[in-house]
Amino acid sequence: MLFSEWIDKRGLTRAKAAELLGVTATAITHWYAGRHRPGPRMTARIYEVSNGRVTVNDLHRAYQLSRDE
């Protein structure tokens, strides 16, 4: 599942997702836009917080999709 899909399905705002992950809402916005990718520790944190629903491959795919737009 894409990170953005997980946020939407949970009914979270970017600010609330950022709070859960311990990052800024700006960081979430950068991930959405494909300007940055979460690092290895944050990737593991996203996997943990999403109960395994968002994987490393999902994050990579989302980054690639945003870069192709």
C-alpha cells in the first residue's frame, strides 16, 4: 500500500501522520512530492507504525511514481 493511501485510509492529516512518525508535516509533504525519500530509520518507522501495511517497496514505488509525473 502506498504511504499516501495508508494516510488516507486512516483518515489522517499530514500533520497527524507527521506527529505519529516524529517528523514535520513539511517532511511528509516532501515525500508526497518526491523531493525527498524517508531514510532507512524512517522507512522502518513507517513500516512499524503502519503495522506492515507500507513496505520499503511501497515507499520506493511511490517515489518513482512521483518522479515520473
